[in-house]
Amino acid sequence: MYIAVMRFLAAFLLGASLLVPAPAREKQVISDDHIHDEVMRRLVADPDVKGGNLQVEVKDGVVTLRGQVDSLKARSKAEKLTKKVRGVRNINDQLTLPQ
């Protein structure tokens, strides 16, 4: 009787462990190329930033923005747009304003 109960319990626990769902979606790593393309797309499309003259470099999710923007508003907007891109871990803002 003891052995039968133990077998039943072992089978029950094994079956129950198979019912536990795996994580629905493991954290995906976003490639630097994907981040670069998405940041550029957003900067170019924004009327305040007009990102055609900006350079974007991405290394391990850290985005470096270089180039000249027309105003503080454009600089701030460029940072905000960049922060919203999935996979961006940090921003190194090297944008300049006209003299």
C-alpha cells in the first residue's frame, strides 16, 4: 500500500510540474542595429528635431547622439524620442546648439 501511494504521489507531482507554464516570453535582447534604425526613424520623422543631420551610434544599448539641433526644445525632444525606443539603456547626448 505504501509503495502504491508513493508511486501515485510521484506520478501526480511529475504531472503537475508539466502543467506549470514556462515563462510566456523571456526577455528579448534588442540588437544595436534595431535600436539604431528605430531611433533614426523617430528623429527624422519628428518636425521639431528634423534628424537628418544627426548621427546615432549604439553600443550595448547605449545610444550616443551627435550633431547640431536648432534649439533646446529640439535637443530635449531628441532625448525623449530616443528614451522611448525599446532596448535603449542609456543616452549619451553630445548634441550641440548653434553658436
